[in-house]
Amino acid sequence: MYLKEIVAHGFKSFVDHTRIELGPGITAVVGPNGCGKSNIVDAIRWVLGEQSAKSLRGQSMQDVIFIGTDRRKPMSQCEVELVFTDCERELGTAFAEVSVMRRLYREGASDYFINGKPARLKDIQRLFMDTGVGRMSYSFMVQGQIDQVLSANPAERRTLFEEAAGITRYKSQRKEALNKLSGVDANLARVTDVIGEVGRQIASLRRQASKALRYRRLKHRFTHLDLAWQAKQFFERKAQVERLETEATLCREEVNGLAEDLKNREAALSTTRAARIELAEQVQRAQQALFEIRTARENAEAEARTADLRATDLTQRLKDIRREAAEAEQAIAEFSARLQGSSDV
């Protein structure tokens, strides 16, 4: 098995879609400083599950995404795909080629894919276990790591040799099996506790079941008695309703009679009111006639008094005239006598 191809897009200096083909026998990548050699190794380690930003020469994992330049905008995500070939024996798969890819977004989310299908980091690590291909395997020796291997203690060297010997997978499986066994023991202990608790609860449940059965019988009897009482109440209420309906019918008949009598009385009252109104009008007309008669009498009395006064005045004047006439006649007589006496002389 060997690495056939590296495809990067947006990873560090690989801003454009970059495809690096690696044929059998290639053991090194050379070039001037700053041309991106380390970025190729970082891309491989990153796809295989490197979680340390410091190991990738960055402060945070988002630093592997192209940050942009004066001429290029920053990328919102990056992805790297590794294509391995001749994988049947080393990886134990039915595929001659296996593709693994990792994609990282600027907000921090990360996706893994195996042959284009979503996968977990654990699936990728398990796939390449004991193959020498991994982020901490002997296939990748960064600067200073050889000195660390030479100065490592026996336990650390043993880990490296076990990876080269191909027993790391089995140790990992053994560790996983032991963890599962510990989990099974813990589950068994919990099951034992549960069984004991269930045993203690069975007696309580039996007592509760007995109480529930007695409650059911009592409830059934209560339901029967309640139905009987409700039936008795129903028939009593029915008889009461029938009696009340009879009384209501009699009351309605009485009300109808009273209503008819009231109607007759109202008709008589209307006639009486009409007669009263007519009588009131007659009284008003009589009072008006009486008022006119009284006024005429008062006028006649006033005229009579005036006539009496005039008659008295005329009588007095007549007396005065008669007196004056008598006096005139006497004066005429005296004058005539004088005149006659004068003639005789």
C-alpha cells in the first residue's frame, strides 16, 4: 500500500484546488525554503486525525484555513483528501483504493469521510491502525522527533516497535474489550442490584396487587350500588317531574283563566276610562257654561248698577229742573204782575 494522491483545497498555502500525485518509490519531497514542503506533511497528518494546532504550527485549528492575502480573499473552509492504493492486504478491505478526507469550517465544525461517505475520526484511526500510517506512527518523523526516539524510555520505544510489528491494533482491541468487560462487570453489578431491588419490590408489589384487587372488588360493588342509587334517584326524579308537570299544567290553566279575566277587566276598565273621559269633558263644558253665565250676570249687575246711578242722577236733575221751572214761573208771574201794575199806572 502506498499514498497515491493528495488533493488539497484551501489548506494553508494550497488556496486553489491542488492535486499532488505520488508514484511508487517516492521517499522525499525537496525544494527551497518556504515552498510548502512542511504543508504537505501537515496536510497528511491533519487528514489522519491530528488534533493539536501546535503540532501543525498554528495557534488554533482554524489557522490551517487559508487566511487570505492582499490579492486573495480568505477561505471559509478547507479540505484535504488522501488516496491510498493497493489497500486490500494492509487495510483488509475489498477496495483497491481507499480515499480519506477531512473538511474544516471557519466556525470550527469538522467532517470526516471514507470513500466519500461520512465517517468518524475513530473510524479513520482504526482503519490505519498497525499500518504505520497515522498521526503518531513511525511513518512521520518531524524535526527533533528522531532525537526523541533515541532518548525515549523503554515504554515509549516499545509503543513504537509495537506499531511497527503490527500489534497495536490487537492491543487497542484488547483494551477496548477490557473496557467493555469492565462495563459488563459494572452492568452485571447494577443488574444484581436491580434484581435485589426487584426482589424487594416484588413483596411490595404483591401487597399492592392484593390491595388493588380488593380495591377493584370494592370499586365494582360501589359502582353497582352507585348505579342502583342513581336508578332509584332517576325514577324518583322522573315521578317528581311528572307530578310537577301536572301541577304546571294546572297552573297554566289557572293562569290562562286569570289572563282571560284580566283581559275582561281591562276591557271594562277601558270602557270606564272612556266614560270617565266623556264625563270629564261634560263637566268641563258645564263649568265653561257656568263661567260664562256668571260673567254675564256680573256684567248685567254692573250695567244695572250703572243704570240705577243714572236714574238717580236723572231724577235729581228732574227735580232741579222742576224747581228751576217753578222758580221761573214764579218769577214770570211776579214780573207779569209788576208789568201789569205798571200798565195800570
